[in-house]
Amino acid sequence: MNEKVLLVQVLVGIFLYVNCFMIFTFFKKEAFCSNVRYILFAHILFCDSLLLFLTNILLLLSHYRVLMPVRLCLCFYMVMSSLKYATPLTLMAMSFERYVAICIPLRHAEISTPSKAIRCLPVIHALSSIQLTIITSVFIATVPLSFYMTDRMCNAELFIVHKWQGYLRHQRVHMSKNGTAQNGSIGSSPTLRQVTEKVLILQVLVGIFLSVNCLMIFTFFKKEAFRNDVRYILFVHTLFCDSLFLFLTNILLFLSRSRVLMPVGLCLCFYVVMSILTFSTPLTLMAMSLERYVAICIPLRHAEISTPSKAIRCLPVIHALSSIQLIIFTSVLISTVPLSFYTNKKLCNVQIFIVHKWQGYLRSAILELYFLVMSIVIVFTYVKIMGAAKLALTDNKKSASKGLRTVALHGIQLFLCLVQLWCPFVEMAVLEIDLDLFINGYTSKINTQSAAVVQRTKVQARAPVLPDPSMAGALRE
């Protein structure tokens, strides 16, 4: 037996022994059986132990190249698929129980009872079976009965007989052209595509920053003091726009790396949403800079101009301004292409909507106009703010230093936003030099856009250190 396999068997034996000992202790002590947290914890131990045991069996069978009837492998897959999602869903239930205990203590005894915890377990397994139900239903509907009588190496990829089933399962797979000739499988034999290290690192960063953004958005809506502050209203708007933009960009990254074609009409919907989001963040930062300009340079009118209601009414104006370039570009597109164009399937990127060379120049001119206007407004407000801050250096260094940090913070944020506006110029230059270079570099562009949003989110996480409006008087003096 291989030394690595032997070492795995020792580790599996140790962890199974520890888990079984804790499960035995749970059933032995009545105090544990009547506690909701221990009931959920024992359920996690049971699921993990069973999943570990079944995985170990499949490891040994695959190590010794033992073939298994497909119908038996399907039973393994159904049980393990349900167990795989049961543990994280149980952890989610445990987190919710802690939330009730701390945030709603008066109702904790009513909501968190042992009987309700036990009734919650079938719900958890029902939720964890949703993905299993979809995959197995598609599999049963697409394969003949004779397939279940064959003997194969048991793995999850055995049940993905079409490429779109792999995408449905959220795994990128590709079909082997000679699978039928080699092993007699139905259709082609799918194998997992290798995920590059860069994409894997990017997924980790995207997950981290989306979690942080969602946490900050949740905190904003939970605290009334934040909802009544103009700066936080604008700040949470940038968080929402960046989170949605990051999520959609990540989807397009996967589709482009997997070479998945989509209808042009659907791609146009992606383009409409992402185009608005691209300009919403820099325009919101421009509004935040104007708010700081009013607070520091016109402090007597700050309370009148900067109110939460006006900030909320400002958001539709921001999205309307971000839609100007979209309306112009899509109007030109609709008037220049036939209806059959929208049913074609292509790799989704903005270049497919540029059917004439002058459309690219028009798009670049619009982006350049946005860049120019926002730069002028930002430079004007920053010069005024820095001028007021310099006058306050001798009287109030602390307030002035906070004002200067705010100016630097918004400058970095805006720079990261405006960098994206230069993408069309780079794309057009590369496209004229070498078409293959543009195609190969398109995925890198998506990575860059995601990284820019991630970096901008890092900077935005420090935004709550902005100076209070009460400092405006000192800065003005």
C-alpha cells in the first residue's frame, strides 16, 4: 500500500474515533441533548464523519482501480452530495441561533428550542438536496437504462454527460473528443479544466471583498446614525455599485475563460448594467467631494444643502448621468444592426457591439468627455479644500490633517475609478495592431477590472474616517 494512502488511513481513523467519541458523549449527557447548539453540533459531527467514511471508501476503490456499477456509484453520489451541503447549512443555522440569542434575547427561549432544532435538520437536508435533485433529474432524463448496468470508476464527473450540465453544477468541464472510443461511455468523457493560480487567487479576493462589502452594507442599514449621514449614504451607494460590478465581472471572467458563447441580446443586458455601474462610482465620488467642499468652504450652508433626503434624491440623478453614454451608444447600435444580430451567439465583450469603426471613436469620445468633466470638478473641489486646509494649519493641525487625508483618500478612489475609462483607448490600439493579441488579452482585461474594483474597495473600507461637519468651522477659520 502506498505510504500516502496509509497515512491518510491513520488520519481518517483518528478523526473518526474522535468524532464518534463526541457523538457518544452527546447522547450520554441529557444536558447536551436539550441544548440547541449541541444538537446542531452533533449533526455536523455525524455528517462530517459519514462523509469522511464514504470518501475514504472511494479513495481506496480509485487507488486500486476497482470498477463499480453506475447505479451503486449514483447512490454514493446522492448521499455524499447531500452531506457536503448539510454541514455549511448547519453552521448557518448555528450562526442564526447566536444572532437570536444576542440580538433578540427576549425571544430566544421561544425560538431556539430542542424540538425546533430537531425539526430544522430535515429542512437542512432538503435544502442541501436541491442541487442533487436538479443534477440527478437531468442525468436520468438524458441517459438510457443500459448505462446503469455498466461498471465504471466512481466519481462525480461520471454523471455529467453534457457540457452544459457541468456549468449547471458550477464546475468548468470540457468534453473529450475520443471518450467513446476509449471507454465506451455515452457521448464524450468530460474532465475538469485546470484552474490557473491567478484565477483561483482572484476568486479568493472576490469572495473576501464581497463579504466585507455586504457586511458594511448590512451595518449601514442596521444603524440609524449611518442612514442619517450624507457621507455614509453616498459611501454605501459606492459599495453597492462596486459589489454588483465585481460580481458581474467575475461571471464574465468565468465565461470568457471557459469560452462560453452567449446570445448577443443577453450580453447586451450585461453591458447595460455594467456600463451604468462603471460611471456610478466615480460620479458618486464626485458628489462626495462636492459635499466635502460645501462642508469646509461653505460651512454656514452645509446643514441646508447636505441632507439625507437630498442625498437619496441625488442617487437617481447619478444613475441618469451614468446612462447618458449608454443611451447614445445603444441608440446607435440599435439603428445600425438587424434584429438577427441579437440572436447570434458570441463571446461576450463590449467589442461585439462596435460593428463600425466610427462607433469605437464615438464611444471613446464620450468616455473622454466624462473623464474631462469629472477631473475638472475633482481638481476644483480639491484645490479649494486644500487651500482652506492650509489656512487652518496654524490654528487646528488635527482638523487640517484629517481634511487632507480625506482629500488624498478621494483622490486615490477617483484615480482607480477613472483608470477604467482608458480601457477603450488601449483596446482600440491593440485591436489595430494584432487581433489575436486582443483576443488573448481580453481575459487579462477582465482580471484587471476586477482587481481595480478590489483595490478600490480596500480604499473605501477606510472611508468612515472622513472629518465630521463640525470641523468645517475650524477649517474655515
